[in-house]
Amino acid sequence: MPFTDGGPDLRQRRRRGLVGVVNWLAGQPGTTWQQRWRAGGGEELGNADWWRPVLGQLQTGSLRSGDSVSVTSNLRVCLLLLVCADAIRPSLAWLLTPRAPQNLVTDLARTRDPEGFAELAARCEASPAGRTMKTTALRRVATIVAAKGGSIADVTVGDCLQLSQLLDGDRRRKNKGLGFYEHLHDMGIFGPDAPSTLRAFATQGQLSPGQLLDRYGITCTPVRELLHAYLLERQPMLDHTTLRGLAFTLGRLFWRDLELHHPGVGSLNLAPEVASAWKHRVLTKVIRTTGPDGQILEERRPRADGRSQLGQVRAFYLDIAQWAMEEPARWGPWAAPSPVRREDLAHAKEIRRRKSRMDQRTRERLPVLPTLAAHLHAQAHSSAERLSLAGSTLPGQPFTCRGETFHRAPLRSGGPSARIWTEDPHTHTRRDLTGEEDRAFWTWAAVETLRHTGIRIEELTELSHHSLIQYTLPTSTELIPLLQIAPSKTDAERLLVVSPELADTLAAVLRRIRQPGGPVPCVASYDTHERIWNPPMPLLFQRRFAMSARSIPTGTIRDWISQALDDSGLTDAAGQPLRFTPHDFRRLFITDAVLHGMPPHIAQLSPDTGTSTPP
């Protein structure tokens, strides 16, 4: 036991096949069974065809011969028993070619690690994923155990990464069938220091100032060391994305550009003609297009953030001059007049034009905001109703929702799916009702939260269950619900009073994400500004994805809002489709507050809102 499990006939077939497999392996060179397996040449053919070149040797002394399915299948099963006994360890590639053996999970659970596979199977069964996803996850873990030996408790993060590389190549964002990683992490297999998601290895993370500058190939070593020291001084005050932008401006757009166009330059004290030529180049960018004859055409266009780049270079020179008075020995030799004068920065006319564009954008969008909100509310309700009716309909049967007839898609061979689909009986076009309802709900929730709070998009994705707090008035027992906004751009915490409309939205979000037992799941999120993964938190904007819950990225919310606007049919004054950015809701919130009586000097305390107050 457990290899003698089964009836007499089954044990007889296994014994007969094992004799042939072991005799074949014994004839190979090597001192261990693993060395003999490697020398046998079966690794290159995969788990389905390894027996073909040596079929005659495998059947030497056997009472049954030939290449019938029953005979060859028994040989594959018997080799799998040697794998389960840890006598041989085939490679991951062999186990995945063409796919993991069908009985690998069952045999390993029976012979090697019953408790580990039972716990993993229970966690998979409790997840809302479909049958195919759950089965695939168990097979992936069994594949690692078979190739590496030991039990599930011995699986490492590196084993999962190696499997991911074989399945996805270098694109670990796809995570084919790797939803088991979160389950193994929750089981405590990897230890407390392991990342909670395998997607953490698909992001680059933070780079040091030296690594950022090394990407631009600066040849002047003294200037490169100066820029490195400057970035180190500024690093504690900046988020990583801003630091990367500053390194690009100073390293690539400023100094490396000077080295390419003015060879031999080695001082920050630039000649007037050199400074003038550089400012002209930084204010424009080269656009390369392919002409009709295949020729590459170059065209210079104004750089949208050119003035901002000039401002960063001017700040660099002014910082060096200020620091030179404090530390003359270190910064004094580099103090020089700035090539960027005050008048080179944004002129008052440009500032007025930018504000005029922002005001016009706000005036166009404020009147249609109720229409957009009503459209998203109706879309969320209709998609939920459609999904509910489809869920109560048998596969393959028609149902009617709001006067439209649908046919629920029949089940496929993989078994019940976690998603509900409809299928056109004539064109066989399938429609994912589960995905439609999910997108409609979260688009509605995001827009409602943005327009009732005026928070930034990154603050929206950072809202957690801990953000909901209560305040009791000192003069009564009345409770005031508050929403705590974590520090972001202004590095200042804020508290917002929750309006009745916002309370309804947040209540709907909590009902959706709560687990059956009551708590809100903790999920990891990626900070796009700091380029790091945050520890798991009970975030409000999370959704079920495959076998686990995931935070909703800011880019996904932006895409959903754009898609909802396309479906709404809203247009601007020129008849073009109207576009909303998440920051538009911030401006609309403040503008609407001013129109309803908020003093303008109070509204201006919230920076970067771009209020548009009509005369």
C-alpha cells in the first residue's frame, strides 16, 4: 500500500507493465533510476509518446505485446507509478507535453500527499471558478510535485516561476492556470516573506538613481556623478514615477541630448548658442512616419510637456546654486547660471489658454453628468436582470429579458462553467453575461464614487473597508458616516462626509465583495506611482478573477468608463463622442459644489481641481 490498491486484475496489469518498464530502465547506463531514465531518451518525446521508440524492449518477457491502446496505456500508467514513488523525476516539460497526465493528481494524492492535496482541493472547490480552472490548478501543483519530488509543502516560489515561464514564456501576466499560487500562499507553503501573487514578478519594481541614469549612456563621468548625487538628494521627497521622470529629463532630454549635438561639452555653464539650440529641441519632438513609398518621414511637432521639462532643468540649476551656499565643497564647483530663464517657462497667455480649455471641458460635461449617471445605472440594472434570468434558465433553453430573446449557451465538455453565456442559435456567437454584469456594476460604482467625492483615481483604488469610519456628534448621539482618504498627491489625509447617494453605492460594493462568512477579502494591489506591490488589504474595488479576488487597476477603470461613454452616445458641441477622464469628475464635483453654495475660497483648498465658476 498504497501501490497495491485495487482489485486483483488491476494489480496484475500493473505488475506486468512495471516489470517491462523496470527491465527497460535497468538496461540503461547509470547508477540511479533517475540517471537511467535520463539516458533512455524518453524525456524529449513527452509523456504521451515516450514509449514508442522502445516499445519492443518494454514488452520483453511480457505476456502481452503489440501497440494496442490497452497495452500502451498500461505502460504509461506504470511509468507514472514510478513517478509517484519518486523513483524517477521527469522534467516539467515532459509532464506538460502535450498536457499533464490525466491521473497524475489522483495518483499523487493517493500515494504521496493525501492531506496536502485534500486541503488544496477543498480550497479550489470553495472558489467560484469553473470546473476547468479548478482541475487545471490541481494538475499544475501535481506537475510541480512530480518533477521536484516531496509533497505540496515542499513547493517553492521558484518552482512556480519555472512553471510559469514554461507556460507563458516571459509574459507572466497571463498566468495560465496558475491561480493555485494564491491558495498555496494562503496555506502558508511559501512563508511570510513571499509575495502574495505571482504577478509581482511581472513588474520591474523600483530602480536606483544610478540604474535610471545608466539607461541613457551618459559619457561624461563627472556630470553623470553629479546627476546621480542630485537624484539621491531628491529621492526621499518624490514618488518613484516622478523620480523616473526627473531622471529622464535631466539624463536624456538635457545632458545626453547636449552630448549628442555638442560633443565635448563637460560643464553646466552652457554657451548662449548651445542653450538656445537645446531649448528649441526640447520644446519639440520628432514624429517618424512611413510614407506611401516606404520612406521614413520625420516631422517636428511641439512637445506637450516641453515647458515642464524646461522647468525641471531650471529647478536643477537653482537647487545646485542653493546647495552650493550650504555645502560649497560639494556643490560649489557645479554652480552655474541657468540656461532656462523665467520667461522661457509658461507665459501668462498659455496659462489662460489652458484654463480656458479646462473651463470649456467642464462646462460641456457638467450638464450631461446626470445623463451619464442614469445610463450607467440603467446598464447595471439591465445586465444584472439579464444575468439573473439566464442563471435560472437551463443550458440550451431560451429566455426573454426586456423584450429581447436570448438562448443560454449549452454546457461544454469541460463541465459547469463559472460564467454564464448566451449563444446565438444561428451564428453561434457567444456572449459573456457574467463579464458584462461585472463591468457594468464596477463602472457604475466607480463613476458614482468619483462624482460624489471628487477624489483622484488612485485614491479610489486605495479605498478599503478601513476607510469607512463613523463620528458621533458631541451634542447628540447622531452618527455621521465619514470616508477616510489616504494621503496621495498632497500627502495629507482627508475625511469626507458620506452623502446618502454615496452610502448606497458603498453599501452595494460591500454586499458584492463580502465573502459568505462576512469579511471583506484582503487583496494585494500595485502602486503605479511607487512601482511596488502593497500588502494585502480589504480594498473596496476588487473583483473575482479566476480562482481568487484581485484589485481593480486604474487603467481598467479608465477603459470601462471610455467603453460606457461609447455605449451612451453622448457627444460634444462638435458632434464628436464625449470623453470623460477620471479627473473630470474631480473638477465637476468642485464646480457643482460652488454652484450649490460652497464658498470659492473653501473650494480652492482642494488643489488641482480646475473649478469653473460661471459669471
